[in-house]
Amino acid sequence: MTTDLWLRPLIALGITLVAAVALTVIGIRHRQAPPRYLRDFPIFRSLPGEVGRAAEEGALIHVTLGSGALTGEDAMTSLAALESLHALFDLAAAYDTPPLITTGDPTLYVLADDWMRRAYTRLGNPERYRPTLVQFMAATPATYAAMAATYLSEKGSGTTMMLGAFDQEVSLLTDAVVRRGGRAIGGAVSPLGLAPLFTLLEPQQLVLGEDLFAGGAEATQRSVFWASLGVQDFLRWLIVAGMVLTALFSVLGGGGH
């Protein structure tokens, strides 16, 4: 028992050092050469194309970001969803065909509003930004989804993008999409949120679990995001190897007694 307590800090330190070295090496490689796709996520590259479609059809893009507060456990999911929409925001501001963005949390509303406003500012026309483009609808997930679904049923939408922290309440949105006959793109981390999306969307329209965190790399093409994906894959295999070794040591140790 004493030996285990002594080894745990060393193991944690070792994993941290290995991760730091891996991040440094992968980051240097990506600065020296164009990004090499570790995995392929075409769904994120297709998002900006919806802006052109909306402009041609005169339709609306409705982005629902869920109820993941930036001060809670879903903060990273909400940030990943916003990062994946980076290119869409810029193109929407350029065409002045911005999406309607709805949120179920005040902190997420403030950040989404800031990102959309910055997209207009980068193009030099901040005066064309309209505050009503981003809306905070309700503080509880079920009420938020119901209000967003009601808006969708009444106003209609060319494409609905459901990306963020969702649970089973997303079924209200998927039902509204089906009733309106619109297009949909969705992604969630929670199994409860993925279940309704899985029944509605084709594989090329669905972002499963941790793939949501790859959106920033696809949308921005920044080397730091690709480096983080490389480290993520590396650490995954490192953890698997650690679990296998731990199991082997447990078996061998038990056999010795």
C-alpha cells in the first residue's frame, strides 16, 4: 500500500511530462509543414457551405448551442461547438446572412454574441451587426429546447445546427426539424443527446461524442488545434497501455500470493 502511494505521484508526473513533450513535438511539426489530417471530419468543412445555400434560397440558418454553462462541467463542450462554427460566423458576416443563434445559458449567450459581433468587426462593418442575432431563451434545458423548437416550427429554417451540450431535450428540436422538412446537422457528447440525433441524421451529418472537439481544427486550420488532437490520440493510447499494464501487474502480483 505504501509503495502504491509513493508510485502514484511519479506516474502522474510521468504522464504530464510525456504529454508536454508530445505537444511540443507535434506543434513544431505542424509549424514546419501544412497540417496533416490525423482524422477526417468533413462535416465541419461543410458548415460554411450552408451560408451560400441560405443566401441563394433566402432561408435561415438556426444554430442551437444547448445549455452548457461556461462555469460548469459542460464548458468545454460549449466552447468546442463555438470553435467549430468559427468559419461559418466569418462567412455569414461577409455575406451579411448571419444565423440565428439560440442558447440556454446566459454565459454562453454572452460569448456567442461576442463571437458573432467580432466576426462583423473583423470585416470592418461592426455597425451592421444586429443584437437580435443571438438570443437567450430559457435557463432550463427542456424549456430552452421547447422554445427553440416552437420558433423553428413558426419561422422555419433552411438548416438547423444542433451543436453543444444536449441531453434528451434535443428530441424536441429534432421533431420540429422533421415536421418542417428542413436540413439538420447535429452533434453532442452525452449519450442521451446523441440518441435522438442518431435516429434523425445521416452519418455525414452527425458528430459523435469527442469528435465535436475536432471542430476547431477543421474550422480554423490552426496548428495548435491539430497539435492538441495529436496529443489527445497519443494520450488515449497511453492510457490504454497503462490499463493493460496495470491489469497484468495485478494478475502477476495476485498469482505470486
